[in-house]
Amino acid sequence: MQIPEFTLQHSQQLSAFLASRKGAMTLPQSQGYLFAIICSPEPLDVHEWLEQIIPDIQGQLEEQMLFSFMAMYHQISEQVYETGFKLPVSLQIGADNENYLDLHECQQWCLGFVHGSQSYVDKLMQAGSLSVELKEALQTAYASLGFFALEPEVIATIAQKNQLSDAQLSQQQYELMGDFALGFAELIEIIAVQSGLYTDEEDSWN
């Protein structure tokens, strides 16, 4: 199957489709989720990740919609392993002509990331053979990439403790997310092998 390039039209189609399906992820949430599973040492088949994004999916998707999902998956995978990952969260221009993060999109992306990564991150963190340094690196990366999944009240408290406005903290965390996202797949690969739970030769969990 020739996978098309992921376009704005695909994005709009998927966003509308997901909004029409009860219990489905939002588009930003599905992008965070796909990023997490693409970085995972436990690859999922197409039908497995589609069932997570659209829990009540019945039968086969229309070919056009399936192609759109595949194009999105391919774009994220290509960024993760080849061109450098870019967070898909948009910036909004305020009345003062300053750029502001779409915090709802940030939250949705992070919720998807946590949903897709929590099980394998927990498994790796429990590996007895993993060094303290690698565990700390994993914990830091996971916390950063899932930051906006925290409750707004928690984020506000963190901002206050660091003598920052909510907007300043959000901008800092967004920039950190971008940095951690660039190397997350490589970090997971290193940790998975070091953990003893995963080997390159078997290409599966022990």
C-alpha cells in the first residue's frame, strides 16, 4: 500500500471523524499516543492502535480514512527516526500580538502520550538491572513529555513555587518537551536493551 504524505486535509478529515465517534481520542491525543507507541519496544499492529484511538470501531474503516490514519502514523514515525520530531501543537496569537500555546492541544497530546507509554515505562522502571542514571533519565523524559496531562491546579502550584507565571512555565515546559521528544525513541531503545527485558536479536520482550 502506497502511504500518502500527511496533509492538512488529512488532519481536518481525521479531526472531524474522531469528533464524531463516541469515546474516540481527539486528533492531538491520537498524535501523542502514536508518538508513544512508535517509540515503544513493543510495536503494535495497525488494528491494535486503531482500537485504542477508536474504542468502539466496528468492522473495517473506509479506505480513505484508513489511509489518513496510516499517513499520520508514517509522518510521526519518519520524524521520530529520520527527520526530527516536531510537536504538532499550534501557537495562537493573542491581542498583544504575542504567541501563546494552545494549552488544550498540549493537554490532549500529553494525555495520549501517557496512555501509550505508561505501561512500557512502568515495566522498564521496575527492571532491576537498570542503572540509577538511566532510570532517572527515563523518569525525567516521561515527566516532561507528559507534563500537560497534570491537572491545571498542579501546574499552577508548580509555577508559583518557581516564581513563574502559568504562561512562562508552560512555554518552558513546551520547549523542554520538544527537546526530550527528539531523543526519546533512542533513550527507550538504550534502556530497553540495558534492562534485560528486551533484546535486539529477539525483537521482543523476554
